[in-house]
Amino acid sequence: MRNLIVFISLISFSSFSQTNTEVYLFDLTTKDNTFNLRNQRNISNNKGYDNQPSFYNDNIVLFSSSRNNQTDIAAYNIRDAKVNWISDTPNGGEYSPTKIPNQKNVSAIRLDNDGKQLLYKYNYNDGNSHELLKNLKVGYHCWYNQEVIISSVLEDDALSLIVSNLKDGSNYTVQKKVGRSLHKIPNSNLISYISKENETWEIKSLDPISGDTKKIINTIPEAEDMCWLINGTILMGKDDQIFKFDPKKDDDWSIFYSFKDSGLNNITRIATNSISTLLAIVFESK
């Protein structure tokens, strides 16, 4: 029952059971303007919920992972092929672990057994934590800089996009009805988010300082899991395919990579490192 509550609160707020997921890591290479994924490895290799990867740096992948009937922050060391644990919260679980800019520490959403759900800061070395945003039921988040956080916050059974300033304690709402994917747009001062205001979902950009927003493109139908490559290309996964779109030169989505006949299916998350040489992808496991 607790797993179902976690999934409802953090994922889509609808009634369905949680499936097993695994985090896979690939080397991302480019030759003659063609992308290739190589050196596939399962870095979670764990029964249960393994999801929401992000890159701490070019050698460490953070993700949420089930152990001992709870969900903790795992840190996979690529060079050593070893998982270390940042958190161990017996009365709760951590989700969406993310490196804090210009710090060694990590932020993550913690859902306690009593239903309390807040964004916390975790010491990378010892796991000690404290609240970052009080009174905001954060589902997903992205750092603009070390003082400004953009969050998808649960309000009235839907997600709202809220910009929070840790320095002055202010919060302002940008938009109601948004999705879970929040990302810094490379080589810009903008954040991308998924707008669900209309029947057709849209990827939009946000200037967190001015509040200005702009449509980039419609999402792949009913998909919202995406990331940005360093060259400004968007990758979006659905089922057993990854699609790509470059706002600078493309008119529509095209297939980036297909996992057909690979045994890997139902992409639920996708993330890349800062220089786009690695790709972490979450698949549902059978």
C-alpha cells in the first residue's frame, strides 16, 4: 500500500499499481551527425523501484532505489561499477535526487510514512538532511542556480509550476497544470517544462527571473519524459523509442533510437550528463 501511495503522490496522482523499473546506462557517441548508443549496462539491477536518474557528475549517476522496503538515494560510480548509498531514511523515502549547483550536496523529495512530502537537502557524505522548502508539497524540481528552485508542486490534485527563491523566501506560481519534466536548457538562462493546460501537451521555456514563457513544440503524444543534449537537441522517450527535436533546425520530431527487439520497453525517464556523452534510461522490467 505504501508503494501505491508513493506512486500516486509523485508520479501521476491516479490509481494504478507500481511496476518494477531498472536504470540502464549507455555511452552516447556521434559520428557523421548520427547518434549511437553503446555499452549498455543495467546499473540498478535491483528488484523493485529504481528510477529518476540524474548525473551528479560525469562519473556518478544518482537515482532512487528500493531497499529494505524503503526508497533511498543511490549513487552509482561508473568507473568502479559500484552503488553507494547517500540516504537511509527508515520512516520515509527519497525521490528525484539532484545535485545542488556549486555544492557537493544533493536535493531530493522525501515522502514520509505519515504522508508529509517536502524537498530536502542531503549531505553527500553522511546523508544528514534538512528541509529546503517549507509548506510546498514538491513532486519534482530543478535548480536554476543555487538560490532559485523551479518545482512542480501538488496543489488540488494537480501540479503547479512554482519558482522559489531560497535567499528571500519568496514563491510565485507560473502556471497550473504542468508535468514532471523540469530541465535547464543548455547554453541559456531558461528552464523547460511540460505544459498540460491544453489537450495537446507542450514543451515550454521559462525565464524564472522575468516569468516569461514560450512554446517550443508539442510533446510526443502523451509523453513527458525528456532531456536536453548539450547541442540543444531534445530527447523524448515513449514505449521502446527515443525521439529527437532540435528547435534551431527541425520542424518536427524524428526517431533518435529504437529498442525494438531488444527486450527493453516502456521508457519512463531519460537523463544525460553535462557533456552528453552518457545517457541514463529507465525501462519497466518484466
